[in-house]
Amino acid sequence: MNKNKIYNILFCGIGGQGVLKASEICGIAAIKDGFNAKKSEIHGMSQRGGSVESHLRFGKEIYSPIIPEGDVDYLVPFYKDEHDRMAFLLKKEGVDLLNWLEKAENEIKDKYLINTYMLGALSRYLPISEESWLYAIENVFNKFIDKNKEIFLIARS
Amino acid sequence: MNNSIEFLSGNEALAQGAWEAGLKVACAYPGTPSSEILETLSTYKEVDSQWSVNEKVAFEVALAGAIGGARSLYASKHVGLNVAMDPLMTSAYTGINAGFVIVTADDPEIHSSQNEQDNRYVAKFAKIPLLEPSSPEEAKRFIKEAFDISEKFDIPVLFRMTTRISHSKQDVAVSEREEIANKKFEINIPKYVMVPKNAYKRHIDLEKRIRLLKDFSNETDLNKIEIGESNIGIITDSVSYLYVKETFPEASVLKLGMCYPFPDKLVQEFAKKVKELFVIEELEPFIEEEVKILGLKPKVKHDTFKIGELKPEYIPYIIRQEEKPVSKLAPARKPSLCKGCPHEQVFLALKKYDPVVTGDIGCYTLGALPPLEMLHSCVCMGASITFMEGIQKAIGQKVIAVIGDSTFVHTGVAGLINAAYNKAKGVVIIMDNSTTAMTGSQPHPATGVTIKGEETKKLVLEDLCKACGADNVDVINPHKREELEKIMEKRINEDKLSVIITRFPCILVAKKGMYKTEDSEKEKNK
């Protein structure tokens, strides 16, 4: 692993899907492991069904809170249409987690757990310890913590 | 919490820093992207925090807290500061006693506002120093400096955030609070009573303070030169600095954390060190104008960059002196009224009459979007009832005003009094969802709950409207459509000034149980 590498993750979906929460968990897990992290988001009216995107960057030293255009390493979609809007921002060698979204929608009955499932899938690609992921989940969710951990681990392994 | 690292938003980091700096009084009216500042401050027991009725009120209470001797803070969005301009302009004259910081959260790109005014100009207009962090980490650090500068120079400090800084998060080191003893309040008529004779002398004093602040601006490490390897030198501020560092890490940079008073000597020194001088800033040419006044000829951005946020990928375009590129991103999904929103019922009922509807600022502004298209004006907070009166004068037909409960209390009341006093007729609909919904469900006087969730005196809107001079005040549940339409029909056809309060709690507040109101309790017990 390149120590100076910056990881650029783009989460996208619509209001109410837990996009910001997922990004938050990833950021907390990254700083728990000693990385610098920056997260950027647009909210305000998003709660009312609008597009929501969140940029999460971590690594040794991060300047811009938003990912420069075309520099996305991991695209984590929560909603197919939003994925299609954002897909061109992915690097050529970047990872698109759309297939994981399709899997999540088939396997997870409770739509409120899809974001946790997607995080579990994302965690397979990132140099963040499982301990820190679980710590972040405990800190961000205020209920159903065990259920969220369980779903996270199912997608992770 | 003890000297640990936390993942904080710009607003949370600012609040943390202000708390650490011994803040005692904090006032605001909610507004995206500033609302979380007071929401965070309200969790600290040492800070006397409040949602004020509007920004003018918030500003005056906080300013007076500082004059009284306690470190105080005001926060609002950029357009909120317009409402507080009256006390703001004269506060530079009176000065403060204990530190006073005015936080403005600007909204480049108009993510959630009615315009994208650049409040850096407010500092120059009001003659108060301007501090601008570029990140949450700097917001925490700079806010402490802001209080020190305020006290050192006896002047309020304008502290400018933007949506990007307020709502981005990063790892921030937090520490303990430093208790600062209150300064003694002394009666000082020449300083605090701004009648012409005193104000004239205070203006002379203000010019003196601004000269001292200019010297400070040239020396402070809020403004710093970073020499790089290339011939390019870039003067920049706010979040633009981070985009410059991201895209041109080899450039020399003069990062301005304090843009006003402008550090003229430092800029001239920097200009001598570099071959090619650029100014890169978001929105208006604030720095550009100051640099050009010095006789320097920097390369600057194309006019197209005055509109919207900067982005890291735009920086090479500015360096190449090109126009802003057209975004390749397809349009975003628009927000809409939530399923089951009580506002929707009112718009659907109004559709029957095909009226002209003057609107205001809140979730119900979404009533302008198709398929409803039942709201026809929105300029600023409180402009629905006054617009009703004005448009009627011109078109000679009855107009309907719609306004939310929080907005009515904010600045709608004066419009209703004015309409009654000046014999205007019309129908005002107060869409009362018993919260400030659009900005994240903050309580207000008519909810009977404070920012800390404590019960307080409840403003009764129907009594208030009657006292303002409304001929009729009806209160109705908007989900009872038939009744609502009957009342509307009656009031629209009368030659009266009527208020219809459509009252039903916002479904988000009811769902989250954020705070209890009589109506949300009734709803829950159904």
C-alpha cells in the first residue's frame, strides 16, 4: 500500500437513505486509524427527497474537502439514478459498487440497513481496521447497533 | 473530550472553539448553512444560548451581552445578516467591551438561499475586521483569535464561513474551556449613546481603530506567505486556498485569513517575490479590487467565476485565463414536499381559485414547483404579506399571502399590522406546522419551547393576529379539506383582512419526537 495515497470515496443517493451517515462512519473509522479525513456534503433541502452526495477523502494530508472531478476511487451508490448521474466522475481504474447495491436490494429486507450493507462492501477495499469500522458504527447509530454491525460484517466477509 | 481528536463540521468546530474561548452568550435565528452553530452551542451548559425572534433581535441581544461584559456571539446565514444591518453598522462605532464575534455563513452556489451575496463587503462597509477560515480546523482556531482581536481593538469581528466550510467535516483537535472573567460594565454615555455629537466622535475613534487594525493585518500570522518552487504566486482566501493547494501545490501562496483591513504591505512584499501574480477567490472580486488599488496588475478570474462555488478542477481554468467550464453533471433531483406534508393540502385547496399567491421563505416555498405552482413570489423573510398589499394595489384584485409560523414571527407580523393600519384587504394563510421546518426543525416562540428544549411562554398566533388588526382569524386543520375550502371560499369573497391559520405539526417533528408541542402530542395520541 502506498502510504501517501489519498482515498477518494463518493457516496450518492437521495434524502433519507443514510448517505451522510455512511460517509460519516467512514470518516470516523479513518481518523480512528490515524488518517486525516475530510468529508463534504450538501444538505439543507436534501431531507425533502432531493439528490444527496457526500465526498469522503482520507490519507496522510488532505487539502480540498471535495474530490476533484474525475478523481473518485470508489463510487458507493444508494440509488441507481444517482449512480448514473455520478458515474462519469469515477477514475478509469476506480471501483464502482453498483453491483453491491443490486445485491443489497435483493438481500436486505429493511431499507434502512442498506447503507450499512454498502459500507460493509466498501470496507473490503479500504485499509481501515475492522475494529475502527465497528467503533464508528457504535458512535454514529443511536439504535439497532447490533443489527447494523451484523449487516456490516455480512457484507464485509 | 480531553484534548482528543473529533470528526467535526465547520459549524461544530466553530462552536467548540468559541466555547473553549470562554463564550457566554450566543444568539441566532436558524438558517442554512449556519443553524448547527447555535444547535451545538446550546449543548454547552456554560453558554446562555437562544433562538431569537429574528436576526436583528439576535444581534442586539448578543452585542449588548458583549457591552455588558460577557464574551458573546451572533450567528446567521449571509442574508440573515441583512436583517441585522441596522445594529451592525453602528456597533463598529460603539465598540464592545468583552469580545463580540459576528458569524456569517455565506452560500456560494445558492444551495439553500435566495441569493449568493458576498458578505466580505459587509466588513468593509461596516468598518469591522474580517476573519475567514478555510476549513473546520481553522474555524476552531480562528474563532479564538477573533475574540482576542475584538477585545484588543474594541470592535466586533466579522467571521465568514461558507456552506462548504460549515458543512464539511474533518479531524479536529479539541481541548478544554478557558474560563474568562466578565469585564466590568461601566456606564459610558459618550461611547454607548449614539446621538450625533457622540457618534461623530466615535467615528473619529473608529478610523483610529481601523488604522491600528491595518497594521495588525500586515503582521498577524492569520495572513501568511508560503513560498513554493514555481514562478506563480497566488493570493487567495477561504476554501479557495485549499483548492489552490490541491491543484498547484508547487505555487507560492499568500493565504489571507484576515482580508479586511487589507494587508497592503504584505501583499506588496509577496508581489515582489513572485514572477506572475494571480488572485483566486470565490464569488466577488473583493481581494482583486484591493490588490488593484495598490497599483499591482494581478491576473484574475474570468467574470463567469463570479457565479457559483469554486471547485478544485476550476483552478487550472483560472490560471489559463479561461471561462468557467459548463458542468458535465446532469441536473440533481429536486426536493419536494414530504409525503403527507400539511402544506400540500393548502396548496391543493388554493388551486381551485387560481389566485395570485405571494409567498415567503420556508418549506412551503416548494409550492412554486410543478405540479403545484401555487406560489408566485419569494424575495426575503416576511415579504409575503407586504407583497400581498403591494400587488393588490397594482392589479386591483384580491391576492393571497402564504407564510409559515416561524417566518410570521420573524418578520411577518409587521406586514400584517401595516396591512390593517393602511386598510388593506386580503387573505393571509399562516401555514402553521409548529416548527422551523426547512432549516431542521428548530423551535420558535409559537412552539412554547426554547433552544434547550425547555418549556417557556407560548406565543398564541391567533391572539397576536387579532391584536394586529385582522378582521377574522380562523384556525383549521388543513387535512380537513372540505372545511378548509369552505373557509377559503368565504374569506376570499369578503372585503376584509382575514387570517387563516392552517395548523398541523410537521411530520418530521412528529416522527423524530424532537420536541413536544400540544398538537404533536394530540397527533401522537390519536
